Amino acid sequence: MAKTFEKLAYNSLNDFVYGSAPNPVKCKNGMVIGGGEIYPELNFTLPAMEVTASNMPEIKEIYSEMINGVLKRAKELYAPGIVVEFEMLPEMTLVPEWGIEVNNLLRNAMSEYEAKYGLKSALRSTPGDVREFKRPPVMRSGEIFNNLLKTIEGSAKGGADFIAIESTGGKEIHDDALVNADLTKVIFALGVMGTRDIKFLWEHIVQIAGANGAQAAGDTACGFANTAMVLAHKGFIPNVFAAVVRVASVARTLAAYEAGAVGPNKDCGYEGVYCKAIAGVPIAMEGKSAACAHLSAVGNIAAAVADLWSNESVAPVRLLSDIAPVVSIEQLIYDCRLMNVAKQKGYGITFRDFLADSDSKLDPQAYILRPDVVFELSKELIKAKTPFLKTKAGAKLAVDAIRKAVDNKEVFIAEREKNWLDIMDDQLAAIPDDEEKFWHQIKGELELDKFIPAEYELD
Amino acid sequence: MAKTFEKLAYNSLNDFVYGSAPNPVKCKNGMVIGGGEIYPELNFTLPAMEVTASNMPEIKEIYSEMINGVLKRAKELYAPGIVVEFEMLPEMTLVPEWGIEVNNLLRNAMSEYEAKYGLKSALRSTPGDVREFKRPPVMRSGEIFNNLLKTIEGSAKGGADFIAIESTGGKEIHDDALVNADLTKVIFALGVMGTRDIKFLWEHIVQIAGANGAQAAGDTACGFANTAMVLAHKGFIPNVFAAVVRVASVARTLAAYEAGAVGPNKDCGYEGVYCKAIAGVPIAMEGKSAACAHLSAVGNIAAAVADLWSNESVAPVRLLSDIAPVVSIEQLIYDCRLMNVAKQKGYGITFRDFLADSDSKLDPQAYILRPDVVFELSKELIKAKTPFLKTKAGAKLAVDAIRKAVDNKEVFIAEREKNWLDIMDDQLAAIPDDEEKFWHQIKGELELDKFIPAEYELD
Amino acid sequence: MDFNQLSLYVQKGNGGKVKEMVSEGLAQKVSPTEILNEGLIAAMTAIGEKFKNNEIYVPEMLMAAKAMNAGMQVLEPVLTATGVKPIGKAVIGTVKGDLHDIGKNLVRMMLKGAGIEMYDLGIDVPAQAFLAKAKEVGADMICLSALLTTTMPYMDSVIKEFEKAGVRGQFVFMIGGAPVTEAYAKSIHADCYAEDAVVAVDVAKKYLAKKQ
Amino acid sequence: MDFNQLSLYVQKGNGGKVKEMVSEGLAQKVSPTEILNEGLIAAMTAIGEKFKNNEIYVPEMLMAAKAMNAGMQVLEPVLTATGVKPIGKAVIGTVKGDLHDIGKNLVRMMLKGAGIEMYDLGIDVPAQAFLAKAKEVGADMICLSALLTTTMPYMDSVIKEFEKAGVRGQFVFMIGGAPVTEAYAKSIHADCYAEDAVVAVDVAKKYLAKKQ
Ligand SMILES: [Zn+2]
Ligand SMILES: [Zn+2]
Ligand SMILES: [Zn+2]
């Protein structure tokens, strides 16, 4: 199953556009993701309530209300197709039956709407990466790990089209690295720990999903690069730092495709645009219509090369019109309609560039999502031979690209952010190219009670 | 002040586009509405709580939290300008001090952000049309009417840039006409009662606003055409009926401009697109990013010729990211950014047509908002000499246009809607062109305890 | 008597024919209760079903309701004379501070079509007025409507007014309107929530049956 | 002693110099309480202000906190010996079912920088563990963190655990995390809500002062 990507999936930047991927993914009902049209991907979660056995009947009722509201509105708006993501709460993976029950409930509602009204839909099931429930986490064995695999198997058997996960290998070190804006440790966490864990984990997912009729979709550096984004949004760390972490996370998420995943990549993984350029897989992205879940500096540009357009997550809060998930599906459908019309009229690339140009000057996190930037950086990034070296290369490429763009006035960064480019450069320069050497060099500075080196093939 | 519009404000359909109006409106701080760029217009309301004297301190705190959240996010996203609408709850007009206090609180927060951070903003104050609190309503005198004028005066003095209202003259008859899908009574309510009331009311507003430094902005057939839209959405009345009511409401809202209003028209008045074509005034519109307030069939097309882009209304419900008004301003800013970039690149008309084409085939309410349809219908509509005749003409033009579009497969309507075009045609044919004759003809069928004819110069 | 035909006339909104058939039926000594249930109310149930299935619009439903009323004009005196009671009595109104009445009016008409005797207090109705009317007519049910987030809380005040008077338990409270939710209904201890006029009929029937 | 210089070293994150100056100060018989308040805590207050004004980022704040800790290593034994107590003791943790700890860790570090003695229970902490630790160390304050809508309700369970044990009144409860709001804090009778780590310092100080 192991693949390596030695050149871009594209020959021309003019093919790199939303709705179309070099390697589209076909669902059981014939819907094709990345086959030309962009579709909405709707995600929802529970309101304030505990996930317990005694609450499960109410929980199922809530999911039922949400999915039926969403499907009804999608039908009324003549959506050509939608994807629903079921992102499980931790307890739903810790107790696989719970997650699987809800998975099946959603699948049934969707199948019913397809049979009755012809509304095409696909289900993405995303178990929680609950391995970090134990501290330090046991990543490759034990009851929690087995329950994670069980949940994946049950979801696939229950009819999920896609299996995804927000895996957390390396987060033990990355959290602290982030708040300290310590790029050295970020590179270690992503490039050594993260990539190794993803390879291990996704080989399992690919195998289980494949054996049970689902597609192994993709991962996201949510707990890494998105946490960085949120911290930057709050003014905790520099925007340029968050932007660099994003590109540094590419190799980590790409490792899932090397292990055999086929897409669509997960919405919150903005690094998906790089994965699409390199591996040709379709990707989900989220921007302005995910503002219900998090504010961002990438509201439009996130859509530029997306194949699915997501709201990230929303609880069934009552708004003046309807519950929030129904509001989300309406917004996503209209966004997608507009993009598809533009593309059908032959303006796909023009529209893509509207999306990109509208955001890219205002924030480095937006800048590094520019299709042309992604294209150029990806070309260089794949020259690095190993996932670790790709991680380091990604960071360095991002620093250089941002610096150049700042000089050329192509992106605006606050005065106080500028010296962070130098700080990051210095940190990167000190990182050796040899992975083992890096480990032994950094070992002394890591809190070794926070993770188990052996779980990452480290000693 | 009285104006008549005898020809379109445009020579060419290619000038009829979002962000630009033939007669732009300049705010006190130099912001120009309809001067080239489309700006967001943010509206918010209270959560579930009563508006009472003892609640006023808490109410002011809530508005303060909302406005500061919104301004902060607008600043962070480098919004070139925003409009804030303060749509008063009934009690805030019944007790003018309350409305004025909140008006001033908002104005101060906005001025502070402009002074501190250079964020340009303008305030639209919209008192409630509380005249209908008495049944049958006394429309032209009495304590309630005086309090309405007092609220307008106080808001203008307190620094509101724009005064708007959702006036209700004719609603006494229109509500029942709607649920009975009785187009005859709809025409009477809009074309006779509504237009007469608007003329009277807006002459007052123009005078008071002008004397106190504010601009008389515009009205909306919210209680008429939007109620029809909501009823159609629920499946209560046909979509084609709601579409026809929309065009029938044009003359009513236009009457405010004849009385001296200058725009921007109010967001929920989708008939504003016709007013823009005819009177050249800038308009606010709302679509997909107002899904928090109501779902609709016009999510994209509503933006095609908008000068302000609104969220309609949202209470400060807590979402995962932030309170809903902050989520709204983020979405509106991104929508506007995208449209402005497209226009700056010379694709304004192209983008307008993406917006229009993406919705117009799927619902007659969307179809009649197509810029080309608006342009053609407006040309014919202004040939009718009086507001009443314009109302009737609007309805007839809409019926004909929809019928033709259905035949040409340019719009889809459900099978069961088709005979409603005939029903409406028959009803319209039976309405005399003479207003007095119509009144005497319909009088016997109206519930005369519901309104006071003398308030509409009827006997 | 052809109840099916009578039902069809009601559904078509043909008030004249409905009146005629009801009169004929009574003349032929058909049971008035049967005419009511098998003819008129059955017709309204059928029309409600059609509406739910998107086969008709509200105007058709209202025409049917008017036709039913025409029949009731003939039938009611006979029902009263024979001691037949309506399936229930309800007081309805839009709460204080709120002027919206389209939804409230639809509920009133639909409940009436279901055979419930309706007392409409209109809009902007204070708590005391609900209480007074409910006592006066011996109502079984109170229906409250609100369209604004800022008037919805007044529903709670209405129910509290009944509690204060010590008569809360005698009435079923049904609430509805745009901002109202099942959860809100629970939180103020209303008996039930109806999301639209058609649902209101089912809910009202269920609760009135329970009450008896 | 140049408190200003000491504060600058703390703010620059220069732990070595801080240690040096504190030692010198003590040798010169400067009051340890004064060194703490005028030097170390003043520095952290200044750094908090700079953060609020967007002049620095969290990493700089953390570096300062580390430098302060270096100083405290020298100062603390002396303070203890002279019977000076910390301005308060707090137990902190992310509640059961929740694994997020970035925010919680920041709050811990900031409160420590403000001179509060911190006991961190980590993540996924059951109610009983909060209670046991609070009793054990004689805490003044309990800080609860939750990042999920589905774990936030557990904050209520923690407070209820303290109520059941009859000791609720002895502790100030401060809560925070993405889904948490002022209104939620009120609804579960928490004493206070802090929207971020910097606000947490102000709030904690205020409530601890009140408590004394
Ligand atoms: Zn995520
Ligand atoms: Zn996500
Ligand atoms: Zn409106």
C-alpha cells in the first residue's frame, strides 16, 4: 500500500482548482468527490450535555433531529449531493457501540432520503483519537487503541463511505512547543513523532476500511496547525508562526496518503491544499461558512481548491430561522452553487483567484494557502526525501516565502511579527538533517514523562 | 420633496451591478454607499428577555457586548467599512427614551472604533412601526404615532446616519389576504392602503431626518412580501404567489423615494432591486448570510445588485466560535471582500451573473430578482401612472414573466403551482384601473372593523 | 347518508352544498354526532393530511374550514339541543407586547375545524385577560402565541398568573411561534408545544382526550 | 535595591540575573515580601499589561514566568521561614472526559506568576479528585477547565460534589474554556468566569482578596 510522491499531481497551475482532483473518489452511490463539482460537507455536534449510557436515547434523538433537518433543507434546495461528517465525541470511540449506533442512525436517515427523494449523500465517520486519554499515551496497543479500531470497523460495516481521523501522535510535545513558539520542538513533534504515528495508524485504517467497504479518507493536523491558528487568532502567538506550522504539518498529513488513504482530506486540515497538489487527492476545506465553529483569516481562500466545503462543526443551537446545522447546510449549499456555476461557465480559475486574492494579502496564514504559492512550495517540498525532511523543508519554504512576500508587499504582517521570521530561521538552521541525530540532540530538552519514545520507534 | 420616476435610473443593464448605484449616499464620515464597493450591514437583536424599564441596564449591556464584539472583529478583518442596523423592538419605540438610549450607545461605540482604529462605520436606526399596536390602527395621529416620530427625531439627533422603517400600512387587510392567497385584496392592501400610508409617513420622516442630520433611507415590504416568502417556504401558499406579491410591493416601497427618501433601502426589502433600477438609490439586501434569520430561495441572487449585504437579524446566541453577531459580521465581510475583488478585477457583471444564475432557475422568487428580469419589468412598471396602477402592473408583469420563464424552462415551479398563475391572472383582470371604483367594489368584502378607512383617505 | 360526499364538499370548500346535505341528513334523522364526526371532522382530518403531504395549500384548507362552518351553523343548534358537547373549549391569543397574528389565526381556524370551540382574544393580550376568559367560558385549553424573542418570556408570566390563581391544573397550555421550542415549553411547564397549525390539531386532540 | 531593574530582568526572561538580584537583595536585608511584591509580581503584572495591549506574545510571557520562578526558588524558603503566606492556593484541572490542556496550563502559569500556589491535577479529572486535593492542600480556589460542550456540564458535577461534602462555601470556583460563558457560570453557581489566562489573573486576585 505504501506510496511515495515524487512529483506533483499536476502539470499546470491552471488545473489546480476547486471541485476537481486528479484522483477523484467515488462513493457507493456513484457520487464522485473531486469529479468536477464542489459539494457541501456538513458536520454537527451535541449541545451542552454529557455523553453517558443513560443519555444515549436523548443523544440519538438529537442526532436524528439534526440529520433530518439537514437532509430536508438540502432536498428543498435541490442540492446535487452532500457529505455529512459524523465527528465522534471521545466517549463514542471509548465505547464503540455508542459511536456505531449514531453512525448507523445517520446512515439510515441518509439512505432514506436518497431512496425517497433522490438526494445523494455520503457519510464520513470520524472516530476520536482517544489514545491520548491515557497520559503518557499508549499509541499502538491496549484497550483504547483496540476500541478505536473497533469503532472504525463498526462504522465502515454500518455503511460509512469514508473513515477519517484527527490523529494526535506528537501532540504530547507539540502543545507546549506551540505556546512557547518553539519551532524546533514543533518540527520534532510533527516531523518525527507525527509522521511515524500516522504511518502506523493509517496502515491499520486503510486495511480495516478496505475490508469493510469504506474508503480510508484522510487526516488533519487539527490538534497542531489549527491549534496554532486559534492561538494566533487570540494574539497568543504570531500569525507567521501559525502559518509556518501549517506548512510544516503537510508531511505529517501526507503520510496518510503514503500509507494508502485516498481522500477526501478532512475539512479542518488546511494543509490539505498541499496534499492535493502532491497526492492529487480530493480535499475538504472550511472557511467563512465555518465561522460558527471558529473565526479565521482564511474565509474565502480556503475554498480556492476545495472539493468539499465544510462548516467544521455546530451544535443544534436554535437561531431565529432554524437550528444551526440547518442554517449551515443552507449557507454551504449556496456557496457551492455559486462556485459550481462559475466553473460551469468556464470561469473556474478566475473564481479561484477571486477567492485567493480576496484574503491572501491580509494574513500570512491566508497567503500560504494561495494556489500559486501552494504549487511552488509543493514542488520544492517533495524534493525532500523523508517525511521528517519534508516537515523541515515545509517550514523553511514557508518562512522564505512569507519573507519574500512581505518584502514585495504581497502580504501584510504586523511590525512585531517580523523578527519572528529570523527567530524561526535560526531555529530551523540548527536542526540536523539526520533524524536520529535530531532525536538525541533534542531529547534532553523534552519532558520525557509526557510521551513514550518506544511508541514512536525512538529510544 | 415629491419626486416621480418616469424612466429607469440606468441606460444599460451592464451598469446595474452590486456596489454601485446611480445616486450613491454619502455618510457623515465620508463612507459612500453605492459608490463602488459593497459593504456589510450587521443587524442584531435581543435574546429571550422582556423589554422593561427594570431590564434596561441589562439590555444595554447586551447591546454593548454585541456592538463591541462586532466592531472588534470588523477591525481585525480590515473591513473597509460597515453599517450597523439597530432595529428596535416595539417597546423601544413605544418608549422613545429606550430606543434612543440604545441608539446612542451604539453610535458611541462606533465612533470610538473609528477614532481609535480608523474603522469606518455608519448607523441605521430603524424604529418599530408600532402604530399597529392599537387595533384598528390609528395611522396618522395620537400618542403612538407621536412616539414614533419622537424616536425618529431622537435617533437622528443621537447621530444615526440613516433612518429606516418597516412600515405596516395596509397590513390590516394584507395578512388575511396572504393566507387566503387572495391577490385582489393583496393589491388593495399594497397599492391603495400601503402606498398612501408610505407617502404620508415618509414625508414626515424625510422632514424630521433632514432637520436632525440623518438621511431618510428606506422602507421594506417586510410585513407583506417577506411574510409571503415565509409562508411559501412553509408550504402554506404557492411560491409563485409569493413571487408575485414581491413585485406587487415595488410601488409601495418606491413611494418612500417619491416622498424624498434617498436610500439605502432596507435589507429585507427584496423589492429594493426594482427601486434601485427605477430610483437609482443604493440598497441593502440579504441572502445566504442571513440564513440565521430566515431560510430562503434567494441566497446568492439577492446579492447581485446589492450595495449593502446584511444578515437580517441575529440574537447573541453563543456558538462554538463566538456569539452569533460576531459570526455574522465575519461571514458578511468575507462575502463582500469576494464581490469587491471580482469587481476590482473588472468582473463585476460576470460575478453578478454567477450570483443570479446560481439561484434563478430553482424558484420563481429568485427568478424575479434576476437583474435582467428586474430591468425589463421595471421599464414596463414605470409606465403605469400612479402607485396603485404600478402595484397592479407589477403583479401582472410578474405573472406574465414567470409564465414565460416556465414555458421556456428558465424557472422551475412545481406542477401544483401552475394553475395559480391562471388564478392570479383572473383576479388581476377583474381589478378596475380606477382606484375609487376598486375601493367601492372591494369594500363589501373587507372586514371593516380591522382598519379605519379615513386613515387612508378612504370613505 | 353519503358521508363521503359530504366530506368531499367540505374539502372542496363548497359551503352551500355542505349546508344542504347536513340539513337533509338531519331531516332523515341521521345522528347529528355522526354527521359531525363522519362528515365534517373527517373532512377536516383528510384536508389536514393533504396539507401535510404537500398536496394543497393553506387557502384550500381555509376554504374547507369555511365550508365546515357553514355546516356547523345548521348542526350546532341540534347538537346543543341534544346535549352533545364540543370536544373541548380553547382560549387563544398572542401574548402581550406581540402583534403577530397570522400563525395564531391559522391555529384558531384549524382547531375550530377539528371541532374545538375557540375564543380568540386577539393580539397583545395580558395574562389577566387569558385567566378571566378561561374562567368565564370554562375552557379546557389555553393557546399562547409569540413571534419575538422578547415577548416569548411573557408566556411564562401567563402560566404563572394561572398558578397564582390556583387554577393552573385545570387547563392544558399549548404554546407556539417562531422562537418557541419544545425545550422552552418544558422550561416554563407548558403542557405542549406545536410547531405549526396542522401539528397543533393533533397535539390539541391528544391532550384534550387525555384531559377527559 | 533597584526593583525596576529586577522587574526588567523578569520581563526579559533572564532567570539567572533574577536569581542573582534576589539573592543580593536578601543579603542586603531587603524585605522578602517587598522583593516579591515590588519586584517579581510587579513584573508579571507589567507583562500581563503588555500582553493585553498586544505588545508581546505568550512565549514572552512564559519566559517571564520562568524567570520569576527562578527568583522564587531563592525567595520561597525565606518567605516560608518568616511566615509569609502566598496570596492564595488553587487547585486546577481539566474536567473528566476532556483532554485539552493548553488553556489550563496557561492559566496555571499565569496564576503562579501572580503569586498563587498552584496544584495542577492535569486532564480528565473526576470530581472526587478535585475535592480530595482541595482539602489536602487547604486550597482557596478551584479552577475548572473544559473545551467541549459535552464535558462542560461536568463542571456542575464538580461543584455539586463539593456541596454534597458540605464544603462548597470554603472555596472560590473559577471556570473557563471555549464553550463556557458568564451565563453558564452563573447557572451552576460558580463564583466567577475567566475568558482567558490574563483575565483569569485579575479575576482570581479579586476573588482571593474578597475571600480574605
Ligand atoms: Zn478539527
Ligand atoms: Zn473538522
Ligand atoms: Zn424585515
